[in-house]
Amino acid sequence: MREFFKRDNIWLGIVMALVLPVIFYFLIKLISGFFSTNPLTESTIQLLALAINLLPFRYYLIRLKADKTGRGILLVTFVLALVYFYFNWSA
């Protein structure tokens, strides 16, 4: 299973960058609800979940030298950031 994540494949980066923010969104929401008297706002939770993609992005580019996987992560992160700003921009 470890070898699966060490591949240099753009589709691996795309899938990983889509799944990780969803998992961390619900994890942050759960933790925020339990341990905070003043829970985080929805937009803050979304931004924190999106920022988690920086960790695998750096890992794949610097440590594994997997450029294609890093490009997949970067592509999805960029698109999700645009979606975030589109829905949370107050004019």
C-alpha cells in the first residue's frame, strides 16, 4: 500500500487533493464543536481544510520529487481556492 502513494501520477494528486480537504473539513468541524465555546466560522473551517493540501504538495515535490503528483495537487487546490473565494467574497 505504501508503494501506491509513492507513484508519480497526476490522477493520484487530483484524488488526494479532493479527498484530504473533505476529511479535514469534517474533522475540524467536529473538533471545533466539541472544544470551543466560540466555534469557528464556516469560511474559516473551509479555508483551513483547503490549506491542508500544502502538506502533501510539499512532500511530493520536495521529498519524493514526484512532479506530476504535485501538479495534480496544485491544480485541485487552485480550483478549490477559486471556488472558495467565489462563494465567500462579500461585495
